[in-house]
Amino acid sequence: MTDPNTTRSFLRGVASAMVFCAEHPEPLEGAEQFLTQVVDVPLLAFDASHLGVLDSLSQVSDTGLARRFQNIAPTLPWAESHRMPGMGDKAALCDLNAVFEFKGIAVGLLYLNKNVEYPQHDHAPQELYLVLSGTAAWRYGGNEDYKIVPPGNLIYNQPFDLHGVRNGGAPLVALYVLWGFD
């Protein structure tokens, strides 16, 4: 297992980038909740798990945060997405609430292998993504069209915005934060 401080440091870097990139009050709210909690949120006991999609981990390297992600990814609990059952070689989610005791927010990582589409869906909580690696076409923010989003960009979905992603020729890694569960 990686030192929890290494994982916490990575998450602080992601949260700081989210706060820096947030241009409007709604995404800033979620980013600040994440940053505030990640500083000292308690670590939980968990078991790391590996899915086939992580075999492409060496191809994740187009940002500093993505390179840091490469170091911690094998030590995290990965699972197939309930939206893509039986496709653990193509897509995986890491529920970071199984690693840290976040309150009132759900935090996780989305990992898609190249040329994979994550199904469109919606949900009540607001959602913020920071693209860490890979350029993909995203449907987000209430738009009907997919837009190309490179690494380092923030994506915000209001409650019930239909959203999804069509990945390109390299693995996609994005960290997400959901909040406003009431």
C-alpha cells in the first residue's frame, strides 16, 4: 500500500487545481468542500484491487497530476462501473470514499481505456470533474453536443444534466466530486 500521505498529497493537488480552475460559484463550492476536507479527513481501512483497465497505466502521463496518479493507482480500490458491467478491462471507478471518510461529498476517479465511451446518465447531486489525463469528447453542463476537453480542464454538471464521455486514443483519467445530496 502506498503511504496514505502520498495519496492525500495527490488529492490536495487535484483539489487545489479544481479551486484554481473554477470560474463560477457553483463549481467553486464543490471544489472548496473537497479541498477543505482532504487536508485532514480520516483514512479508512481498505483493500487495493486491480482491474484489467489498469494494464494501460503506463500510457497515462500527459500532466504532472497524471504522473502522480500512476504512482498511487495500483494501491487503490478499483471496481467496474455499474453503468458498464463486465467491462473492467475498458473502464473502472475508484470510490475514494472507501479510502477517506469524506462527509457530504462523494469523491472518485474515472479511468477509461482508449476509444471507450462512458454512457450518458444524470443524477441529482452536482458534479465536478477535473480531467487529469487524456483528451476526450464530453457531454456536460446541459449541452446536447459533445465537446473536446483536454487535460487540466474542469467540467461542471448541475443536478440532472445529462452527461457522458467518448474517449480518444489514450487512457482518460478524471477525478470527480459530487455534492448536494439533499
